[in-house]
Amino acid sequence: MTLAFDDRSERRLLWRNRLATWTPRLVLLPTLIASVVYVLVFTLWTFWISLSNSTLLPDLSYGGIKHYVALWNHARWHVAYTNLFLFGALYVTGSLVLGTVLAILIDQRIRAEALWRTIYLYPLAISFVVTGTAWRWILEPTTGIQQMLRNLGWESATFDWIIDRDMAIYCVVLAGMWQASGFAMALILAGLRSVDQDLVKAAQIDGASMARIYRKVLLPAIRPIFLAVLVILLQFAIKTFDLVAALTGGGPGLATNVPAIYVYDLMFQRGQIGQGAAAAIMILLALAVVLVPYALYTIWRQRREAAHG
């Protein structure tokens, strides 16, 4: 009788353990399937369209790499990629620097720290469309800073970057930095707070100033976090569409045209599906150049840490 009861208890415990193991997997299965379909299937479909004879309507017959050739022979694509490199470099660098400065300032255990963190993180809670629209109002000469200065009596004040072909791209950079610097600040601040305080105390005992402690001890200790923030900001920059669409629409002229804007224009304005798919694949390759090395580095780092205990 006791043995039968023990067997039933063991079977019940076994089923409970199996259920606990498989329940999270079953819950995540629909999301996993949707992700595979969305990423893999649609990526392969887009790649085939880029190699097909598709123009206004899909034509699945093989057409070779003519859409890629036409894309790279188009001056607008070169302008878009040049703008992407300029925007990406300034946006990523500016957001990292500003986020680091904000993180260091908040790390001083200032008063109302939670309030300041909320203020700096607030832009992250709104979409790029809202950010672009708000900054367009601010920078528009007839409604923004320029008009405000003139209303205050400075009649000759000029601040028309958003309609200046040479300066418009910097308006996009400013708006992007405003939204992303709080994100960088949050991750870097979390990294600073995670560093062993014994290292800081040892440096203070040796007579190091706080500036030197941050430069030589704290910031080098959180290099992996800087790398993670860098990769995330780079993929934000490469995929930038809604911020530019809401702020400048890619203009004036082609001054702020970026690859994602060009893809939209090819597919939905000009009806060149094949060439638009080729441009989309080129953006995907740019993302892969950023994400694949980071993924390999992360795997290598985890294995090295596991090997060294």
C-alpha cells in the first residue's frame, strides 16, 4: 500500500516537473513561430523579389542582379548612404557622450535623483514620429525658435536649419540625440552602480580624484555596456525612417534622405518593387554587419567566462 502511494507521488511529481518545464516553452511557441515567419520567411521573400523581374507588380521570374546594379548606379542611393553614415556617426557618438555625462552626474547621488532620471528617460517613452513632429514645430522658422526670438524683439534672428540643405541633417541628429541619450544614460548608470565599490574606495585611498576614478576605474569596467549601447544605437540609426519622415520628409531636396526613406519611396511612390526590395536587402546587410559580429563576440565572451569559472 505504501509502495503504491509512493509510486503515485513520484509520477505526480514527475508530471508536475515536466509541466513546469514545458509550460514556458508552450507559451513562447506562438511568438517564436511568428518571429520565424516574420523574419526568415519575409526576408527570403524580399530577397527573391530583389532578384526577380518585379516592377509595379510582383513578377517571380528570375531577373538576376539588375535591381542591385540599378540601385547602386542611382545617385540618390549614394546620397542616402552618405547621409546615413553622417547621421549615424554623429547620432551614436553624441548620444553616447551625452548619456555618459548624464549618467556620471546622476551617479553623484544628487537630490531628487528619481525625478531627474524620469525627465531624462521621458523621451524614450514617446515614438520617433512624435519626436520628429515636435522638433519640426520647434525648428520651423515660422513657428519655432526663430519666430520666438523675433517676437521678443530680435528682428534679425535667423534659425532656419530645417530648411537649409547644408544644416538639415544636423536637425535630425539633434532630435535623435534628444530621444536616445536618456536610453544610453540609463544603461550606463546601471553599469556604474554595478561596479564593486571596493575598487572605488581603494582608488580614493590612493589619492585619486573622482575624475580620475571615473576615467581609469569605473568607465573601463563597464566596457561591455558601452559596446551594447553602441550596437543598439547603430541599429537604430540604420533603420531610421519615422524620425526623418516626421521631421523633414527627407528634404529639403535630398538633404536628409536616408536608405529607409528611399525604400519607401521606391516601393510605394514609384512602384519599383524589385529595386525597393534590393534596397531593403542592403539595409539588412548593414544591420548584419553590426549585429553578427556583436553576437559572435557575446558568445565568445560567455564561453571564455565559463572556461575561467
